[in-house]
Amino acid sequence: MALLQACDPLPEGQAPEDTLLAHERKHRDELATARGLGHPHTRERAVTTAVLFGARGSDEVEARTAACRLIATALDHNAPVAIETQRAVASWIADLYPPATPGSSDPDEPVEFWGPMQPDRMAEFFLARSLDNEPDLPKVTGHLTDRLGASNALLVLSRAVSHNPAAARHIQTLVLAHPELFAPAALWVQTYAENPAPLMEALVRVNGRAIVTPRGSGKINPPALVSRGWPGSPWP
């Protein structure tokens, strides 16, 4: 941290994670300017969505398509976004956060279009702050992710709660707005999350609309959904 400040000083008195995030934002803006990408606010919406869900597919083409679909909805879910803009923003994020491996020899391993923020667990600090400014994003983009994206999003948000308790409402938003995807994800992630409480609270709230129990009943039956393809299901 001291070395980072010495090389590229920012105002003193910030929490260490805020200093890291400020350096990260400066780097994003510099690369965006170099590429002629305007509209800083909408760029940050795109980054927040990418960090929250990621994008993947069976091959690079499918992964890019998933990324562009997320970006288009994050930038403006009420109007079409030019495909050139989608690709430019998606590629900008991919260069900022490249996947650990561009592809895999394992045919069952999905190809990730974006990688995680670095250093490790930076994403939880970022989302704990960025989603306060974009409370609509989880609801309008959550339906576009897959099981892995849903699980990853809920895990990182459960960690973000320790930095900003308000992050719990984004877990509730996802589970309530998209229960068929995020209710079984919450049931699964709470078995290994360091902080399962906000996940369980979200499931309790879903219970107001449909019964959600370990054995499942009512309109939403998470164990049945899990049994249709969720890997490592904790349910018999």
C-alpha cells in the first residue's frame, strides 16, 4: 500500500480498501480515455455488473455473447445499445480483468470472458460501495446470469455485508426478483459461505410468497431445482 501511494499518491486519511479502489478507478478511467470510451457513470455500471456476475460460455464466442448481453442491459435496459458499444465496453473490462485462463482443455469447464478483480477479495470492497449508487442493477441484470454467476454473486455479496451491511438488501433483491435461479443458489451457497446469515434472511423473505424449506414445498421448490443440475447439491 505504501509503495502504491508513493508511486501514485492519492489523498491521505482513507481506509486502505478505499485507497485501493481509488487507484483501481483511476486505472479504469485512464484506459477508457485512451480507448475513447465516454460516459463514466455508465462505464461503472458495466464494471459493477461484470464484477458481480461475470460472463461465461462453452466457448469464447458464447462467452463474448453473454458478456455483451449483460453489458447492453447494464448500460441501458430501456433502450438498445449498439453492438459496437457492447463489444468495446466488454473488451475494455476484459483487458482490465482478464480471465485466469483464456480457455480450458476440460470440455466441461466454461470459458470465462472476464476474470476477478485483484488483489483477492477486492470485489467485495468494490461491490459494497458501487451497488449503493446502482441499487437497480441486480434486479435488471440478474436474470441474464447462469447458476455459476448466481452462486458467485451471492457469495461475494455475503462477504460485502461485513464492509457495508446495506449489501444484504442486494441479496434479497436477487432472491426475490429471480427466485427460480437465486433461491437454490442461496440454499447452496449458505452451506459454505463465511457469513450465511444474509442468505438465509433472503430465503425467509421469499417464504412470504412461497414456502422454502430444506425439503421444499409450495410454489418454489429449491431442492427440486438443485437436483436438475446444481453441482454438489447438499440436498438428498
